[in-house]
Amino acid sequence: MKHQARTIRNLCIFIFVALSCGWIGVWVDSLTGETTGDFSDTSNGTSGMGIFIVAPLLTWLLLRAFMGDGWSDAGLRPLIKKNLRWYGVATLIYPAVIVITLLIGELLGWLKVQIRWTDYFAGFGIFVVAEFVKNFFEESAWRGYLTARLLSLKIKDVWLYLIVGVVWCSWHLPYFFYFLKPEQLFAVFPYDKVTFCVMALVCCISWTVMYTELFRLTKSIWAGVWMHAIEDTTINSLIYDKHIFIETGKHILISPVSGIIPCLLYLGVGLWLRKLRMTRDELRMTRDKRRETKDERRETRDERRVTRDE
């Protein structure tokens, strides 16, 4: 009970910081007069955006180092050799869902794809590396701390997905409405703020299932960091550089960022990963039980031999 109370206390501290740090950043920028801009463009980064992205990481570092959470479930080891296939899956998920989404959109006449491949792949490697670094800050917080510590409380999966998804989405709100340029937000989702918030929440929860299960399968944050970097690099360029043109009123259905159709596909991927994880865990439990049964039989035979010898 003592450990559980400490975990709940630390989770409350982390969630409070996560939900407030972005708004503190907005306030700091209002004092300094710094301009807003996309965080992926480091030349436009503001002090407030730095607070927004760094505060969750600093918080979980302090909670693990000095407030009793420890490091055993942080998932900081890459474990690439053990999880090579899951890194492969992480590489393919977003490109596969994007291709399916664009095909559906084209077939239904909801969008037009006009990818300029030279422009699209120009600097692709540099962008992936930059997004990889940025997403360490995110994934170490949302999966490496929030998800891991909630798992230690043994809560039901549905509550795990909802809590992480809601906190993750709420953390993004200052970014969406203050740090991100209005024209970029409109390019992603040209609707009113209420509709955007609802769809952002749906998106974050559906993605949370996928990221959570990848973390549970690998016991590492790094497959998620890599997958998140692939997502940012592939989707952002499609939208911001106008490689696709979505028919007015269809963004809510087919937008690769937060449309209903890709969100359902991502949810399906997450539930598939969950099924794989549960099947693996069941097989391990069966093997462990068989091993325990063999050990018990061996001990019984040894006891009988000792009894006969006496």
C-alpha cells in the first residue's frame, strides 16, 4: 500500500506538471514577446516552447531519481536485437496506414495525391533524426513514465488508454493553439476549435493504444520513439508541403493526421498489437506453469527417494 500511495502521488505530480507546463510556456512567451512557430523548425522555437517540451522529461527524471519511482520500468534500454521485428513493425505502421488512407480517399474522390517525390524526400534523413531527438522527450514521458507507472498499479487496459490519451492530448493543446502557426493548424484540420479538440482527443486515444502496446511488447521506449519520428516526418510533409489536396468538408474523415478513417486504422493496429501481446503472455504463463509442475514432480520424486532410503 505504501508503494502504491507513493506511485499515485508521483503520478499526480507528473500529470499536474504535464497539464500546466505548456500554459506556463505561453505566459512566458507573452512576457518576452517571442514569436510562435512550429517546434520542428528550431529557428522559430521560443522559450515557452522549450518549457513545454522539456518540463515533462525533467519531472520524470526527478521523480525516478529522488522520489522513489526508480528506473526498472523506464524502458531506456533499446533492446534492438531482442525486438528487431517490432522495430520493423514500428517502421511500417504509419507508411502503411497513410497509403491505405490515401487510396481510400482517391477511390472515393475525397482527395487528390500529387506527391513531388524529389521535394518529399529532400532532407528526409535529417528530418527523421531531428524528430527522433524531439520524440525522445515525448515517448520517455508518456510511455517511459506515465504508461509504465500506471501499469505498476495494474489498472484495466481501457483506463490505461483513456488516462494516457487524455493527458497526452491535453498536453498538446497549448502547442496546437499558441505555439503552432494558425495556417499550419488550419492546413491540418480546417474546422472550429471545439471540433478540432474532439478529433485530437479521438486521435490521441487511438494512437495511445498502439504506442502503449508497442511499449509493452518491447519493454522499451525506443521503438515508439522511432515510430513517432517516422510519423512526424512522413505526415507533416504531405500536409504542409501540399502533396495532397483534400476536398472541403472531408478532412474530418480522411485527413492523414486526425481523420476518422486513419484513426480507426490506427486503433485496429493497436488492438492487433494488444492481441499479440496477450497471446505471448498467455504462452509464457503456460510454459511457466509446466515448468513449475515439472519442478514439483521432481521434488516429489526426490522426497520419495529420501523416504525409501530412510
